[in-house]
Amino acid sequence: MRLIFLGTGTSQGVPIIGCNCQVCKSTDPKDKRLRSSVLICSDETKILVDAGPDFRCQMLRTETSKLDAILITHEHYDHVGGMDDVRGINYAMRRSVNVYTEKRVIEAIKTNLSYAFGATPYPGTPKLELVDHEMKQFHVNGTLIEPIRVMHGKLPISGYVIENEIVYITDASFIPTETIKRICGCKILVINALRRTEHMSHFSLNQALEIISEVAPEKAYLTHFCHEIGLHDDVQKELPENVFLSYDGLSVTI
């Protein structure tokens, strides 16, 4: 199984429009960040987590023309803004794509893409089978997926455990005790770390490191950064030996 980081930036991406800071002006490819998303691949299955506004670019970069499922963490635009472009995947596969999330998010997607879900959908719109996972385990081509609850400020959102090995959490600012217990000792933990200073709805770098210390995964990968996190290579030098600053295009084999 492989975990591919398609995007590791926050809602504005990096560089930010109009910003002249050293991170936004960096020539290091590791400091160029599309909106956060990952692709989980096995021999037979490709599962995407979140389809933000950079979805089209991410699919082209990785030459991806097949998706067996899309898992959505929550309804904010930087996580669902690319749903219309799923039609390219539909055309390539000649079938619809199952999209797993919770009921509230399903309703938001239907509202955002009303032209695709009306009584007479507009021709050529994406074909999406929206599935309420009800915070219960399910399988995609035999791959076990378990939604887990985390909080994004006051908004309850979904993290995901894949095959009891990969834990993917983004946009969180609080993880309930029962979720911490569930993911303790996991093989791979991916968790958001927006910036160095605290934020009302995202973990800071230090807060993410505290969660990592508590969960004690074999390896942890930080994601969902804004430009305030600093230069990739500088931040990486500060991290514990089993913690890594992810970057767009990073591929991890499990």
C-alpha cells in the first residue's frame, strides 16, 4: 500500500496570492503546496481523501484516471471544491464514483452541485454516488475504512483509519478521548499542523506534536500548512526522528 500526498497546503495553498514572504518566494518545490489531499493505493484499489479545488491538477500530476472511492472529511471548499472535475474520472472509467462522507456533508455537496443532482441533471455533470458512512466501518474493494470523529473548531468532521494502519486527520483542533484510544500505536499518523502560533480551529505545530507524542505512532507526517509554518527544510530539522513534514508528491510505502 502506498500513501501519496497530493497536496499539503491549507485553504489558500502556498504560495499565497500577493505574498512576498520567504516561504511564498521559495524556489524549493517542497515549499509549493496545493490544497490538502492524499491518494491511498494498493495493487487493485485507489482511494482519494478530499477533492479540493486543485483536484484536476493533482489527478494530472499523478496520471490518475481511476478512483474506486472518494472519502470526504468535511464540506469546506478547500476539501470539496474539485468535485465537479470528478467527471473526468467518470469519463475515463465510464461509471460513477462512490463518495463516502456523513449526511450533513452530503447535503452540502448536493447544494453546491445542484445542477448535478436535480430531477433533470445538466448533461455532462459528474456522476457521484453519495454514501452516508454513518461513522461506521465499510469496505472499498476489500480495503477496510473506518471513519473517526475529530473536531474542526465547533464543527464535527471525519478522520479515517485505513486498513488499521494509516490514520488520516486534517483540519482538526481537538481529538476526543475515544478517538485517541482508537488510534494509539498506529503505524502511520497523518495530522494537520497549520502554523507555529495557535489557531481557533486547527492544530498548531506544537499541538500536533503533543498529539503525536500521545498517540505514539511508528511514524507521523504533518500536513495542511500555511506559509507561516516556515521553510520545509528548516522545520524538518526541528522535528523528532519519526516525524516528517510532508510535501506535495511525497510517496510513503506501508
